[in-house]
Amino acid sequence: RTEFGKVAKELSEVEAKKSPLQVKIDELGRLLALASSAGICGMAVLGWWMGRPFLETVTVAVSLAVAAIPEGLPICVTVTLALGVLRMARHQAIVKKLPAVETLGSTTVICSDKTGTLTQNEMTARSVYTLAFPSISFGLTGVGYDVSGVGVGTRKKNGGFLFRSASTERLEDDESDGRRVQRVTESSMEFKAISALFATASICNNASINNNHNNNNNNKHNNANNDNGEKSTMAMGQPTEIALLVGSAKASVPDPRPIYHRLQEIPFSSDRKRMEVRARPVGGAHTCAAFALAARRLPPSGDSNYPISPDGSLYFVKGMPESILGECRTHTAADGSAVPLTEVGKARALSQTRRMAACGLRVLAVAYGPSLECLTFAGIVGMEDPPREGVPESVAQLEKSGVKVLMVTGDSKETAVAIARRCGILEGSHSTSSDQEGDWTTFRRTSLLPEDSSEEEYLDLNSFHPVPHNPLDDVEYGAEFALSGSQLDAIGAHNLPDSIVGVKVFYRVAPRHKLALVRALQQRGEIVAMTGDGVNDATALKAADIGVAMGKGGTDVAKEAADVVLADDNFTTITNAVAEGKGIFFNIRNFLAFQLSTSFAALAMESVATVFGLPSPLNAMQILWINIIMDGPPAQSLGVEPVDAAVLKEPPRKTSDPIVTRALLTRAVSSAALIMFLTLTVFSHELDDGHVTRRDTTMTFMTFVNCDLFNAYACRSSDRCFYEISPFSNPSFLWAMGFSVVGQFAVIYFPPLQAVFQTESLSLSDLLLIVCLSSSVLFLDTVRKKFLQQYCSDSWKGSILRKLRKKKRGVYKNSKKRDGKATGSSGRRKHCSSKSGKTPVFENGGKTSIRARNVTTL
């Protein structure tokens, strides 16, 4: 019945799914086993029917069965995934399950939290608003959590203070650095209202900021970095609450919690979006004038339900502005008293909330009062949490490679959309003119210091001018480019997959909505990666194809349910992991191309020899040696081949795509056919008298092995020719090739091994002939990659023949245009200009229609 029990029950109901790679490898294993078994059985029966000795036939058939099944595939996949785990660990991504490495490469949708993942999770209070002075916006300067010396006292490099951005009366001039700033001090008329706001934010707060005097070695190290030898600051708690305490210190409002006794606390929850604390002054007297007036306030005439606190205790609340304003009856006046909160006042507060949120600030409202039904609105605080460095570039890289990035946050729509635009999530779907001044998404800053200093900055809300809303935007780009949690609840489960098409931002979202999003996206055939950090996120993390938990701020329950843990909580780490997953699957395919060509060549060679009545070109020991030396070092080293940057930009593969594609099968079959032809050619040339000698099998054996070694080098890339691949880019491959060559020479020239494998020494001329014949595998590979990419490559954009076709088609199109064919016709596309961009409009038979993305949600 507890919340933990509910989460545990939901986790037990979520079934763990196999990764796409596991599913495809299982299918491939069954297919190869059936096909190889059928072929080998048929060949054995044919050989026995044609008069071969039964024991020899069975021995060769068993050897071929061992060679035909790529038993090195599980080893290669495991080693490749394990090495990928090590590489991702260096990028601060801890992978708990090996298949998750490759699944990241096939991810099509990433649902990411905003705070801490896309943003830095380092809140800084920037803007303050109170209805006591509705025409004035207050700002806060400074960065960081160091509060020693902030406020009215000595100005530090990282310190800050409270100022007013618009006023008819100058409060104080600060002419340091040649700048004039209107600061708010304790003697200012606004201070009582500001004091009530920040005192409420401090009491309804569980964070702490301590100025340490550096008593231990760690503190001494911190003090050494302080040029002025001043004491350092240690902050503990949630970043939002720390930012409120730092803002209070900058406003010269002391922390009132030491003189208050907390009686009750109702913690913040994702459903209620607010936190309440009930406290009373220890000495019986409130330090803030507004609190003292609220405690002694007489009930309005005729209101018998008005609460009166005999011990002077008050409720202090902070949370979502819409929720807080709905419970407030009054607001703080300039002298600290409470005046009725009218609808006009609520509209002003909500307008200022949207104004701050549109600039990317996280907005919280604070209130106090004798009961939760009779609160006094103190004001709102806007906190800045800028995007992490490299996030816009990472989002652009993912979008370019076909991976959609969705933002899932509990913040307001304006804040979520503003941050999404700054991160580039909405840039592609709702772009605006770059040269447009006063764009509502522009995050404008004004520095109080010279241009070479960026330590003290504030957000100039007066320079912010919203662009008029264009109704066509809601139709063209869909009013649903952002959906709230309440809207998700209103949509039925059967309609949700179609209703979220085109949506990039989900705001005011609770953990239960994450699970609904995961299931809806999976119903659309998407491979979903979901991030989360809370206990309630565990169900969504387990249900997603890839669950990504936060390492710093995540709970143990979320980390246990996730597949990947981000040690640095950074979104760019996910981008690196996706690229790593694509590279792993690419290497596995190269391994399969080499392994299948070896197996096909061995089976085809024995089959042809059996059909034409020839003796077996290779004995059982030689076949097993080929299986060991080819399934071993050379094949395994292909799994760690460095991947081209072009491969990492390829779109994610579909889950329905087979692991063995037609192009891969074409490469394997063509290579196997050439290896079989060369091997049988040498065997027939050496077989003059009709009797198989040691020299005959040795020449055939050496030819087959050398062809396979050249084929392994060609399989290092599916697009580049052998002369375009650096021999030293994969040291593991060089070591593997060296080991294979040394082993092969030992089998040919070492007498004890000659007796085992029935071989004899070859002359230098024989070796040169074999090398010349085997190198033709590289010639075949060059022809495939330069002229036949449309048949032999999964991405054949670089084929010379294809380029010639495109050139011919371009000439044909240009000739049609010269003939006057490029005039208007039905179905042509026009654009109607607006301030926010161009809206596509289609004309069909004289009728104009505006394209809507999602009719269901509209």
C-alpha cells in the first residue's frame, strides 16, 4: 500500500524485452543451423551414394558442420560489446547490460529530462517580481553560490546584489567600474516587500549554505584557490532551493530559519507542484514585518471561518505560480501589510510569470498565511538554468542522423519551449527568422561590468518584446508541438500514439506520463531511450528499450532499473553512446561478411568436388584448422575496427531490418565464389595423376588460407577500398594477421605439425604464386565498392554508376525546364509570409488548404 510498494508492483509487471540485436542474432543462428545442417546432410548422402568411403564422408561432413556454423559469432559479439562498454565508461556512461550498447545505436527517439541533463542544474536567481510594485522588475547580479560578501557590503568578484530595472526615483547609485546601477538596500521602500518574499522562500527551504573557515585539508585546498584568502562556501540541497538562499543573501535578507521552529512539512511532489511548511518563531516575535502583521491580522467582518493562529505560526508555501495564486486571497503591500488580491493582480502576476518563463527562466511563486486556504501572495522568483555546453551541437547531430530528441519536464510551457529552442530541439520543427529582432525566444543579457568580464550578469526583462502570435503557426506546426501532462491524461490510450506525432516538448509532466509516452512511442515502432532519476521513474526506465538513469542526482531505484547510468548527468554522453552503438553494429556486420564468406567457400568447395567426383580437396584436420585460425584472431579483431564518421551519421536501423542484408549476402557469396574458384583451380592443377598427395592438399590448403586473410583485410570496411584503409588504424588486426601467418607457416614447415595436418614444405615460387592468386580477392573487392555499390553496399550513395545515372537524370530535367515544362501546375507549393517564418500552403484546383500535422490532438 506504500508508494514504494506501488513502484515495486509496477516494476514486476513490466516485462524485460530482448534487444534488437539479440532478436536478430537468434534468428540468424536458427537459419544458419537449419541451412547448414540440410546442406551437409545432403552432401554426405550424395558422397556416400557416389561411392566415397563411408568413414571419410562422415569425417568431412562433421568437419564441415563445425566450419559452417559461425561459432565465433557469440564470442565476437560479446567481445565487441564489452570493449564498447569500456569505451563508453571513459565517456562517463556506465552500461549495466551488454546488449544495451548496441541498442543505443538503433535508438530512434530520446526522451530527455530538462533539468540536469539538458541544462547545467546550477540554478541562479535572476529576476524578482512582487505585486507591491507592479511596474518594477527586480534583478539579481552575480554567479555561483559564494555568499560571503554579497549584498550591501563589500562587492566580491563572484558576489551580487539586488537592483531595480525601472523606477521614477533613484534609490542608490553604484558608480563602480564606470557604471550606474540602481540598487535596493535595507533603507529602500521596496525592501519590506522583498524581505517578505525571500524570507518565505528561505523558511520553506531544506537547503543549506555554510561559510567554512577551512579547518581541514580539503578546505585548505579550497582556500588556496581564493586570492583574497577569504572563507569558502559549501552548499547542500536541491539547486532550486540553494538558488533561493543565495538570492536572499544577495538581497540582504538574513536566513530566518534559526529563529523559527518547524511544526509541519508537506514536501514537494510532481503531482501537487508545491511545498508547504508550517513554522512559528521561537521567541514568539516574527522578524519580518509582513509576517507579524499576518499573524495579528483580524478576520474580515462576517467571515467566521477565518483561521487565527494563537501561537503565531504561519504556513510558508512555494511552488507553481498557477497553483499558488489560486489559494491566495491577498498580496503583500509596500509596507508589508496584506491587501486584497484582485483578478487584475492575478493577471499581472501570471503575465510576468509567462514573461520570465519565455526567457527560459524557471519560475516559482511564494506565499505565506495563517492557513493554506488563506494565503498572502509574496511574489515570484525567476531562476536561470542555462543549457549545458555542447547540448545544441549534440541535438543537431542526433537530428541529422535521424534520432528525434523530445524534452520531458515538469516546468511550465513557456520555460520548456524557451529552453527547447535554445537546445535546438524545436529549431527544426518551428524555426523562426534569424534576423528578427525582439524574438520572444531570445535570451538577452546585459552586463554590469566591462565587456571582458562575465562574472556579474542579469536578465534585462525590459529589453524583452514578445512577437505577436500568428494563428497560422498553430495550424502549420501544430498547436501540439508542446503537450502538458493534463492533456496527455485527456487523450485515450488508443489515440495517444497518433496524438503525439510532431510533439517535441512535454511539460508539467508527472512520472506516470513517462510510462505512457514510452508505450505510445513503442506502439509506433520506435526504439525509445528514456532518462529519469526519481523512484517513480523506475517503471518508465524499465519499460523503455534503453533506460538511462542519472549517476549524480539519481536514486538507487532508478539506477537499478536502468540499462545505462550517466556518471556526469550530461546529455552529450548519450550522443557519444549512440555513436558507439552504431559503430558496434557496423563492425558486427563486417565480421559476419567475413565469417559467412569463409563458411560458404568451404561448403561450396566440398559440394563441387563431390558433384564432379573429385576427392576431398582438404582433409578434416585442415578444415578444422581453417575454422580455428579464421574464427579466431582475424575475425575477432574486426569487432574493434575504428568506424568512419560517415557511418556514425547514418540514420538508426529499423528493428525489422535483418542483420544479414542482401548487400552483405552478395559480398559474402561473391567472395566465397572467388575463393572456391581459386582453391579448386589450384587443386585441379596439382591433381595430375588422380591421386591426392601431400603437395596437392598443401597447395590447396595454403591457397584457401591466404584468400581468407586477404578477404579479412577487405572486410574491414564495407565502403572503402583496401588502399583507402590505413594498415595501422587497427593494431589488433595487425597482431591477429601476424599470428595467423606465423601459425600457418608452422603448419607447413614445422615437422611435427606436418605429420598432423598431412602437409609438406613449399618452395618460394609456390608461395609467390599463391600470393598472386589470393590477392585477386582485393581486386574483386575494389570492383564491388567502386562500381557495384548498389548491389554490394547498404549505403551506395558513392557508386560511380549511380553518379552517372544522377548526372543523366539532371541533364534530362534541365532539358525539360528549357522546353518550358517548369511552369505552374496544380499542387504547387507556395509560402505565405509571417513574422514567425513561412507557412506552407498548397493549391489544389484553385482551393487553398493549410497543412495540419496532427488532426487528432487539434
